Amino acid sequence: MTLTELKHLYADQDLVEALIEPSINSGYIVEFRHRHGGLVPLTDISGSEQCYGDVDSATQQAFEVGFQQVRIADEY
């Protein structure tokens, strides 16, 4: 989902957690846990998962959605 779509879900209290995980390629992805279960990734408008070069850049995106706390997943 795009940043705008995720902001709407957050405003509706449908997102309960922000998570930063290492990408399969390199860098980090941002995902959000939905209140009904499952993870929703941050994507661009074409639906491709967004990848960030460092944890700080990825974390900033979670803050943009509205979260004030982000969980960083271990690489292992």
C-alpha cells in the first residue's frame, strides 16, 4: 500500500504495529501489522515494495504514517 493509503488505515486504527525488516535484496523494507492480522508492506503506486538503504530512512517512513515507535526485526 502507498504511504497515503497507510496513513488512512492508521487514522482508522486499522494498523497496530510498524516493523522494519531486512530486504531479501539489500536494504530494509517497512511493513505494518493490520489489526485483523497479516502484514501490509509499504509500496509505490505500482505496487512494488519500497526498499530503503538504511534503518533510519525506513523508520522515517513509519513515522510518516503516524507511528511513534517502530520495531526493528533482527536479520537472523
